[in-house]
Amino acid sequence: MAQFFPGNTCIYLPQPTWANHEAIFKFVGLEVAWYRYCDPKVSKLDFEGLMDDINKIPEKSIAFFQGCAHNPTGVDPSQEQWCEISQLVKKRQLFPVFDVAYQGFASGDFYNDAFSFRTFLQDGHKVAILQSYSKSMGLYGERTGSCTFIADCKSEADTILTQMEEIIRKTYSSPPIHGSRIVVEILADENLKYMWFQEVKMMSERLKAMRNALKENLEKAGSKHNWDHIVHQIGMFCLSKLTPKQVKKLTDDYHIYLPADGRTSVAGLTTKNVQYVANAIHEVTK
Ligand SMILES: Cc1ncc(COP(=O)(O)O)c(C=O)c1O
């Protein structure tokens, strides 16, 4: 995008987003700007702010979205809101880019979780979709994902592919092969694909169960704070609303490790440790 995008090479990111987004885009020479997304203190989508800010983005800029299970907020637009966002992006003539790192984590269903970018596709956008299988297939160390561009015609697709190959050759040269062979093996076999969908569903249900258990154990420990956001947020992460000081105390006194912004990995909770974590959170938030 930094080299060939014909419009304004400023990319607009949700505020907040995964910290590496800003780092990556600045590193390749894109300008970075923000649209309102979610106030972590309220833990609710700021839909009005989002629409208002997107409406002000200069035409022919790049609008960046997380396809589902937003990291770090655990807050996604509803299906109706995605439809409205798609229409606005169209009106502003923006180029939408979707980062899809947690497909299946939001609803447990791969097709449901593709609603955002499928809606954009149905609405006739040209989009870029960046998908990762690191989490959904447990292939973190294999660097396996895909990059999809939608083109108008074969010659445009060929041009994009040639440019992509050129960049790849000059950066990582060729991708690791084992992860992608595993993905192909699974997706090309109906039985394996079905088993994988079931496992993703099971994993997503476990995350939901851990959210409930954390909230219940906080209440059992006697916490008087409102922890509803733990169960309302979705996906792998929970923006806990802990302050940097409380996070430091969790780490120093209880050896529970998380970033200073209070983002907790729900995947790290188990039936064996959830009570310990809840008691520790209660102690540091008293
Ligand atoms: C939103 C988001 N996008 C992308 C990634 C990176 O994915 P990959 O493991 O494929 O580099 C992550 C996390 O690791 C993420 O949270």
C-alpha cells in the first residue's frame, strides 16, 4: 500500500488497536491516523464517534478494520453497524483493509465471524483481507496466513500479484511451507474441515466459560466493582479496566503477567487458576 496505493497514503486505525499495527504501518512509510472506536473506560463501541470520524477521512484514503474479536478491546460492531460502516466507507471512497487474526473466536462460527468483510464484498468494495491462522489453527510458530486483494479483472489481479511477489522476494523471499501445507490439508478435506470447525467452536466456548468463571469468582471473592465488561467483551482478550498501578501489583505480588493497559488473555485462564487470578484482582482493586 505504501508503494503503490494511488490515493492518500494515510491509514486510519481504530483507537485503540493492537500496538503493532501502528508500528508496522509507520515502518513501511504510511502515515497513521485514528478514528474513535472504543473508550476502554466504558468498554463500549463508540459507534457515533466512529461514524463521525470516518465521515471526515479524506476521500481515497485507507481505512483499516479488525474483522472480528477486536484486539485489545473485545468489542466489535454489530452486524447492522457493519452494514452502516460499509455504506459510509463507500460514500467516502475509502479503501478498506481487514485484519482477520481471530476468525472463529467471536461467535465460535467461522462464517458468522466473516460477516464484516463479506458485507463489504457484497457491497462491491475492493478490499484487502489479511488473514492469520496463527491462533485459529494453533500455528503461531509457522507464520501462516493469507493476503487477499479483490481486483476488477484478470490483468489487475496479475499486476497486484506481480507487485506482491516483487515485495516478497525483497523481504522474506519465500514463506515457510509446513504451516500452509497443514492448512491446505485441513481445508481441502471435508471431514478434517468439519473437525477443525468443531474444535474452534469448543475453544470459543471455553473462552466464554472462562469469562463467566472470572466474573463469578470476583463476585465470590467479595468484589463490589462492576465486572460485566468481562462477559460482554468477546474473543481472546479482555480489557480489564485495571490501572497500570494495579497491573504492577498483580505482577509483583501475585506473578500474574499482563501489559500495563490491563489487557488480559482469557486464553491463559483455566479452571485451575481462575480462582487465584480472581482473588488477586480483588486484592489489587480493593
Ligand atoms: C489483531 C492482530 N492482527 C495480527 C496479529 C498477528 O498475527 P500473526 O501471528 O499472523 O503475525 C495479531 C497478534 O498476534 C493480532 O492481535
